[in-house]
Amino acid sequence: MTRGAVSLGVAGSLGPDAIARIAPEVEKAGFHTLWVNDTPDGDALAALAAAAGVTERLHLATGVVPVDRRPASAIAADAASLSLPLDRVTIGIGSGMARQGALARVHDATEELHAAGLPRVLVGALGPKMRRLAAERADGVLLNWVPPTEAAEQAAALHAITPTTHVAVYVRTAIDAAARERLEAETARYASFPNYAANFARMGVDAIDTTIRDVAELGDALDAYTAAADEVVLRAIVPDDTVEAYVDFARRTAPNPAGGGGA
């Protein structure tokens, strides 16, 4: 059985300097891709440019840029000005907070990014209509807050639409007891959002059941997720947002120590 790649996700709010110190350790640990989320206080594209300068093989991705806040024209212009290595870069986008017109907004952004020469665009998608659009128009789908069984079902449905579509799944992961409180707080925050609450109810799971809460769970959880999807992104939840904490996380969850990223 073909297993999905294992990648690592970090907060864009760490900033380019910190991410430039973390990225070589992520590459050394053998992760496929370093994913950086884009927030008002964290420019994912600037972070990827910093990471690109200190790595050789590691793939780099934004997870995700909300196009209602940062339109496709700005993303494309910034990617060009930063000279991002397009052979290693994935632009992950999402519809953002504005729900009206979400499908059209993501469709148009995907088309614009492709036209600007960005060859690999993934869409963060919660509902079935957005997932279908991503499979048909983009290069893949980023799932979020789903257990392995649901990830497998959604991946199978998406591959049936477009066999080559890339299905990645973000999984919040804490391997230290000291980080569990932060994980639980993040989980509760997402569970309070009506669209996520409805999705958890539809799947019949508690939000916390879509996370990895302890290093002892890591092996079995990775087996389940990598069997379900083309890529699993361990979104690191650490006790504090220091370079040292993220480096420790990368080393302790390394899929292929010293093997190099970008397989």
C-alpha cells in the first residue's frame, strides 16, 4: 500500500527569522513539506522565502491564505517579488471568513494564480462543494479537523473526481503534556465556530478526536492518516512558541531522520 508523505506545519506568526532557523531542522528530519499558515500577524510567503534560502530539498507551502483578505493578485505579486522557488512551492488558499460568494472567490483565485505561473494550488475545503471545486479546478485539497476514517472517505471521493488530485490533511498534534492545554484551547475555539460545529456533528465526532494528543498516539495515528491521504501535515502544537520548541518537535516526530525532505 502506498503511504502518504509526512509534513510539518507551523504558525506564520513566528516570523521569517524564526522559521529560517526551524526549516533546516525540518529538512534534516525528513519531512516532505514545511507548511506555514498565513495570518494578519504572520506573512506565510515571506516565511517561505526565508525557509527557501536555508534549505535545498524541502517543499514549502502556505496553509492557507484567505483570499478575502489577501487576494490572488497580491499573492502572485508577492511570490514573484520574493523569488520563491516554484518547483518547491505550493500555494494553499481558502475562501476566508466571508461566506457569501466563497465558491466563486476560490474558483477565480485559483484561475488567477495558475495564470500568473504558480503551478501548484491547493484549496482548504470543508464542505463537499468546495472539495469538488478544488479537485476539478485546483491541484489538490487540504482537509482540516477530520479523523482518519473521514479523511479516507473524502480522499477516495476526490480521487474518483480527479485521480491525480493531491489530498493533504492537517492534524493538530501535541507530543508534550505541557502543550495539551494549548491543543485543547485551540480545539474548543474551532468547535465553537458554527460551520465547524456542524461538520463535527455530521461526522459524529468530538473535535478533540481529530487531533493527536500524546507522543504515544503518534505511531498509530500516522499509520491511519498516511493510509488515508496523500500527505499528512502534523500541525505542531508546542508548549511555547520558541524556535527550540519547534525544533524539538521536529526531531521527536521525524519521519526519516537525516533523510532530507522533498521526497
